Amino acid sequence: DFRSKGRLEYVGKHYLEFAETGEPFLKIGADAPENFLAYEDFDGTFHDDGHNDDLVKSWEPHVKDWEQGDPTWQDGKGKGIIGALNYLASEELNAVSFLTFSTEGDDRNIFPHINYNTYDRYDISKLAQWEIVFNHAQQQGIFLHFKTQEIENQGLLDGGGVGAMRKLYYRELIARFGHNLALNWNLGEENGSYDWYDDPLTPPQNAQNRRSMAHYFNQHDPYPRHIVIHNGDLGDDNPYDELLGSKSKLTGPSIQTHHEDFSIVHGAVLEWRRKSAEAGQPWAVAVDEPGDAQHALVPDADNPEHNAARQNGLWGAFMAGAWGIEWYFGYDHAQSDLSAEDWRSRDNFWDQCRYLLQFFEENDLPVRLMQPEDELTEKEDDYVFYLPGEAYVFYQKTADDIPVDLSGYDGTYNVRWFNPRTGEYVHEHEVQGGESRTLSTPNIDSDQDWAILVKKQHAN
């Protein structure tokens, strides 16, 4: 429950922090389905207005996860979507992503308005039901990722500018939902050009539009909120470069990649941490759509081990200094980005996500001070995240001896070998500082991936 920690804020660093406790937040959650709010129990006209009505969800597989005392509305509605959030929380996932405006987009069932073609009248009953869901998510410790538009409708309000209709929309979001403690505003999913789109329905937004949107949220949300934008696959027209620096009110990217094996996740995080720091305003970097459109995180039935997702995506992101990752479901598989109603379809992988969060938390890693530095090992595919003299995390896709330079640092260091596939520590010992040394590989499956922690002991 976020009420025990206070508001989650952007504080000019690579990690968001809780106002009450000062601790950083690492998020892992579901980016799919993007039409999370296309739910049959919500009021409104979207159920039978002729716009992709077949995509409206029941969330029936998660009705069993609703518990006595959980919220409902209108004599028992809402159990499916509330149960879905309960399931995420039971897996210790802590983020959910959703569109709040999908008119003319892929789904077309999500909008805060009274009907599909009206933009200046809001359905206050439906929005009140949204808030019941959001409030329950916050009590379950689930971060809210508001995606305020998508590529197909980025120019639908005021031709892409910040005019009367867009201001009204943003003010409604801020006023109704901005009190929630842990959230970010995403200015747009796949925002930018239409190089791949044959017949765009609305004009694409430009750099000034993006700056204006970020400025509006910054000026009207009374809290130091994280403001991001989702890059899409824009090539040379990447909106991030033009939004770097202290004059921009953007505080981080929401990265999308396009490789089935998640191989560019690590490098993308490294790039935007470095560029933003060099521009004078360090961004909190998250990867919110890793993988490709067709596959990404596939169901357990198609790949129960999820090796590439775990190695290149999950650990690749956090070992580069990302503050979070959310998982997209590819459209070539069951329970896809638009059709998903059962998050148990990836149950095996959620365990692996939980293991990573537990590893960072139970070892009390000083992530705000740690830096990625893969060059500290000779193996090309190793990841290294460290604070010199204090804590070193090595992630290896195949186990091998590890050089670690502790010269100049006295004291005793704990060494722990961690299995990211099972969440178990398989070997522990101590070494003394003051010299460079090589950590020998214990008797483990050397062809598997491992995380190795070297951390200095301090008196209690």
C-alpha cells in the first residue's frame, strides 16, 4: 500500500523516490493489454457503439481472485478487473499500464467522454468507476501508468496542439486521478511520425507539441510527477533528443524496442541514461514495451522458460540502471496486447520478475548511487552494476570466473551466487578487500545464467 511510503516523485535523478521514506522504487508490471480499461462492467456507450465491440473484456479468468471486502459497484460489478489487480499483487508485480483514450486507435473502446465522437462532455459515472479500480491498485502497491493517447489519435484533439479540448482532457485526468500516490503521465504511445502508416487519420505531433504537452502537465499537476513519452519505432525522428535538458519538462523515456530476443534493451537504457545526464537533467529510464510486435513476452505455453526475456530484457534493463520494465504481449500469440484477459498466461515469467525484485530489495542495494559498467569484465555479454568499494552485481549468461578489483578498499565482502531462474542463493562465502582478485565459479550449471553479488559488510 503506497500510503505507507508517501507520494512517488521525480527528484532529478535516475530513480523515482517516495516522499515519506526517501527510498527508490523499482517497477515491474504488465504493459498488456493496452485496453485494460475496455471492461464490460464500466458504464458508457462503448459496449455496443460499433467500434471494435468484440474487444470489450469481461476479465472472467480473474473473478476468482476477487476477495471478500474488495470493492465493487452497482450490486457486484467489477470483480473481474479488481481480481486481475489482486493477481498481479499476489505475484509481487507492482505496475499496470493502460490507455485512457483509444478513440481511432487499435482498440477504440476507451475514452473518458460520453460517446465516441464527443470530446467536450465527460462520463462522470464511468470515470468514478475507473477511480475505484485505480484506488484499489494503489492499495495493492500497484503503480499506475497512464498512457494518454496513441499514435493513431495523437492529432485528434486540437490537431495535436494543446488547445481547448486537450487542456480539458488533461485537466480531467489530473483533477480526478492526480491524487493517487504512485503514477506517471505518458504523453503518448508510439508518438511521432507515420512512416509505416498508409493513411493516417490525424496529423502527427511535432517537437513543439510534445514540449507543450509536457509543460502543461508540469504546470497543472501540483506534485513533482514523472512525465514520460513512448518513443515507438521512429528511426531518425526520435522525439527524445529534442526533449533532453533542463528546459524540457519531460523526466524520462518510455522505451519501446523491436527485437524478438530483447537484445537491444540493455543498450537503449545505457544510451538514455548517458544522454540525459550529459544534457544536465538525468532521466528515470523505463523500458515499457520490450521485444517486438509479433512475439515479445509470449505465453508460458509457448515458451515456459523465457530465457531471452529474462536475460536480455529483465536483467538487461535493471543492470543498465533502468528504474522499471513493463511487458508487452505480441499479437501472434494467445492472450495478446488487445485480447489478454488472463495474466496467468505468463505465470512462470512473473516468478522470475519477482526474484529480481527480491534480489535488489533483500540485499539493500544502493541503486541510486550505482552505475552500469560492463567493461569491468572481459566477457562481452556480461552486465555489471556497481558502486566502487561497496557493492558489485555481475550478471552472467553463462557462468565463469569473475575479476573484481577491491584494491584500495579494506574490509570484508560477502559473495553470493544467485539463481535468477529459481530465486535461490546457491553459494556464499567471504573475501577480504585490499587487492584485485578473481572469484572462482562454484559447482553450478555453468551453461546457465547467474547473478553474483559482492557487497561490503558494515557493522549494524
